[in-house]
Amino acid sequence: MTRRRLLAANWKMYKTVGESLAWARELCRQAEAEPWPADRDVVVCPTLPALAGLAQRLTAVHVAVGAQNLDPGREGALTGAVSGYLLREAGARYVLVGHSERRRHFGETDLMVADKVESAIAAGLIPIVCVGETAAERERGDTEAVIHRQVGAVLGQLATPYAALVVAYEPVWAIGSGQAPHPAEANEVAAAVRRDVTEAWGDAGRTLRVLYGGSVNAGNLGAFWAEPDIDGALVGGASLDVRQFLAMARLPG
Ligand code: PGA
């Protein structure tokens, strides 16, 4: 089973609309001069105000745009909320769901995450479900139990298998810290995610793409990609710099 590699950028709350478009202009210029291999999907998740403009600009180089969050439901009297349908219409194809910063700072629970995943799929977006243990959970030896619980909540919510699902394994302690786990260790967790999905859904476990995220850069991405159960990466800080991002997109393998 060959799964397409996926490289996704998470810009968090960085870059104005102007800065986002300047990044996109430079990416397009460089990609036209020297394209990256066609065997991979490249996705950028900018801030919400930049999403529609970036989606328009990046189609020329086959880069998809993703949102960083969505509100479940379609429309309604919900001041400040943005649904998957609105994001899809604005040009998003993917959406991050349950990033650890959303779980921690915005109180998102496993059930809320599962609900969002379901409504993302209903809106025609591909959810990238983020899971990962904290440093304390890791020290207690609870990593797999935490992942099992987080993935299980999503599997429990979806009535039918969804073959395009993407799960990003992001240890909370590795995000923005410069400390990534050993690739083989990350692969063990990725394999555990795949086992859970395969047990619940059969074949969809084999098409499931599992990303690694947390202090990924052009220097260490290759080692994660070389692992059999890791299909790509979710990159924060290093994706803000267009040259570093291009170096990752062009990585062989
Ligand atoms: P980082 O962030 O690459 O800056 O560690 C990853 C993420 O939060 O998705």
C-alpha cells in the first residue's frame, strides 16, 4: 500500500495577510523555477484572514490550504464562529482539528474534537486530527493510553470508515521546544494509531496517513519520513520561512 506523503505547515497566529501573500509569491516563484517531486501533497494552514487569498494564489503550484480550526455545524446565530462549510467555500481543503494548543488554551475535549472531525468531513474538508501526550504523561508511561483515548474518541464518533483521514502525532513536549523524539519512537506511536484505526475500520487503517509533528525542520524531516508508519509531517516554526519550507518540500524520498 503506497500512501502519498503529506507536508503540512501550521502557521498558528503568525503572519499578516500581506506577509502570507509575500510568502506565497516567493514559493510560487521558486516552485516554478524548480518544482518539488509530484509524489507528495503540500498544505499550508495560515491564519483565517489570509486563507481565501492564499488559496487563490497557491492553486497554481498545487499547494492546498487548510484552516487551523472549525466550529461544528453549518450556520447559525453563533457570533464569531466559522463552520467547515464556510472554510470550504473560502478555499480550504484541509482543517487541523484538536491541536494541543486548542486543547490546552481553548478547552477542547476529546468529544469536542470528535464532533469537529465529523462536521469537517460532512463539509468536504479533510481533517488532520492532532493527538499527543504531555511530558508528564510520557514520564508516567501513559503515551499509548493517551493516544488510544484521543484516537478512540474520533473513531467512536464516525459511523462509517473515512479513508482520507489524517492523524498528526505531535508530542506536546516536542512542539516548539527544539526537542523531537527519536524517529523510531515516533514511529511506534504512529504504528499504534494505525493499529487502532485498522481494528475499527479495516482497510481504511492502511490508507490512513499519519504525520509526525513537533520541532520538525529541514534537517530532521528525512529521518521521520524514512520510518514505515510515518507518511509526512506537520511543521510549525520551520514552515514560516519559505526557504526552509521549500527545502522540506524538495526532500528526496
Ligand atoms: P513546531 O510546531 O514545528 O514549531 O514544533 C508544530 C505544531 O505545533 O504543529
